[in-house]
Amino acid sequence: MRKQWPRKGRLEVEIFQQRKSEITAHNKKYERHVRTQLEKYNNLDEEWGLLVDTMTEEFKLYKEKHAKMKTSLPEGKNLAEL
């Protein structure tokens, strides 16, 4: 019975519909991949911002501590005077 179909109908059922479903599945996989990668990127971006803020605070505290230690040292030209 299928051999009696017109050529256009047979190509539609045997080839085009199958390929269309494959392409649709690939597009869905690609969209899922893009969505998950964007979520990962956004999470990493937030973590990076937090890390930069933390490092900035730590550097500020280190510089303050260094300045306090520098002022507490006596002024001397060599180690013997210190």
C-alpha cells in the first residue's frame, strides 16, 4: 500500500518528518545546554564579585596593619639602631 503513495507523500513520511524530529531534538538539547551554561556563568560571576570584595577588604586591612607596624618602629638608619 505504501508503494502506491505519491512520491511527495512518501518522502514526507519517510525522510522529512524523521529529520524534522531529529532537528527539533537537537535544538532542545542545545537550548538546555545554553541555559545551564548561562546559569553556571551567572553563579561564577557572583562568586567572583564576592571574592574580589573579600580580597579588597583583606588588602585594605593588610595595608592598615603594615602602616601601624611601620609607625611603631623607631626611626633608624641600620639594624643596630633599631
